[in-house]
Amino acid sequence: MTEIACPYVTHPRIMVLGVQPGKPPFRIVEIDGEVVAEARAITDVLMVAAEAGITVHDLDDPDVVRWVGGDKHHWTLR
């Protein structure tokens, strides 16, 4: 099934992109489609969300956060 055929496609406000090279590696965080921060840990994602007025109760809820290129525990390059 393609996304277009899916009756319900989530568009979460927070998107955490794949790990980027750096010392230390980081992930880019977007809120409402705008790049807002570089996160180096889960706590960075939560702080950025709080600054934007978003309360995150469940980091595994795809309606709230979309993890691209790895889940919430993936913070290093493979």
C-alpha cells in the first residue's frame, strides 16, 4: 500500500532526521517543517520541543515524533 492509498497518514510536528557526521555526531530536528536545532541526545529533542511549546509524552508515538534514519536510541554513524 502506498501512502497515497492510506486513509490516514500522520504529519507529526517533530521530525528528527538521520545522524550527521560531526564531533560528536548529531541529528537535525525540524518542527513544523522548519529546521530548529541539532540534537546530540534524546534530551535535546525534548528541550527543543518544550521551547516550541510541544509536550512530548511518548517519543515512540508516530503522531508526535517521526524518527528518520534510526530510532530514538540511534545517535552514532553506522
